[in-house]
Amino acid sequence: METAQLTPGQLDAQASRLHDTDAWQRIVTGWDRTATATAPEPAPAPQGGGVAVTGAPPAHPAHWRDLLSVPVDRLIEDSLRTVPARRPRERPLPGRLGAVLPERLHAWRRIGQPDVRPSTHLGYARLILTEWGWQNTPYRLRNARGARCLCGAMLTAHRLGHGSLDTVDRAGAWLITELRSQGWTGLIGPWNRHPGRTAADALALIDATIRRATLAGH
């Protein structure tokens, strides 16, 4: 049975290293492709203000896709961006007592559980933050009340059986990808404990990351 021995700081560093690899950059930059549509040149106007007459009927598009100015995949992606991210509903969290129990006591919950996508894993991390609380003590998995930081929530989600260690790393890399898109160049931990940071900020970051990962099929 796979168990996590990572600390939030170690997870942060591993996710950053994964984000910086060429393979990950190809994943990040390859999911949002667009195609340049070229409009047909207009036919030249007839000389002398007359009406041009041809013997052939006007051409019709061979397929309905020819009527679109952008690819169908792009239209679908643009539509999905407006849809709220799905929340996990398959397995509820343990009660409030589960938030303060030692992490090792949750290890049995991983037995027989299948792996999940990073976006699903992040959904469970969001559930942990909303039900058990968010905290920003530097490089602490949780506080005395059981509240977690962002990395702590992801590690706890893993220990509750929601995703493998590889999934945790990829979820962290998606978080860093979203942070980079927002102009943050550091790691997740420093963002989490930045002065003025709130629980609402943390949830908004996870929501944006879930949408990004979901659109990429992750």
C-alpha cells in the first residue's frame, strides 16, 4: 500500500521541478491550441457598375464545419470555461474528528482505491479546505484545529485515498502552472502564507486550477 512520506515543503519542491520539465511544458502549452481562419478573398467588382452574372450557382460549404470561423474544439473549450468545476461527491470526508487525527490513522482508507485525475484530486483538496479549514502556518501540514494549507490539503487528500503520489505531484504542477499565469513566480507555500492571503484566495486558486486541468483532460 502506497503511503505519503512527504511534507508540504517537499511536495512544493517536487511539483516545481515537474513544472519546469520540457515534458510538462509541452502538456501546458499544447492543450490550448487555436487555428487561424483565413477568410476567402472577395470577388472583384464588375467594371462599369454592372452586375456580375455567372452560369454556375453560388458555392455552398461542403460541411457545416466550414461555416465556423474557429475550430469546434475551441468552441467547446470556450463553453467549458464558463461551467463551474465539478465537486467530488463519491466519498465524503471523515467527520471533524478526522481532521485532528494523526495522518497515519487514515492510511487504511487507501486500500483498494483507484487512482484519480489531478483535477479530481484537487476537488477533494478543496473539500478538505472548506470542511476542515485553511491555515497559512509556514510549512505545516495542519494546525491544532486540523486546518490545512494548500499543500497539506493535497497530501491529506492522498492519504484519504484520493490519488496516487504521482497524482499529487501533477496536481501541484497544475497549481504552479496556474500561479505562473497569474504572475506569481514563487512556490505554492510562499503564496499560501503571503501577508493578506485569505481562505477565499486559496479556494479561488484551486477552482481556477481545476478548470485548467480539466480542460487539458487531466
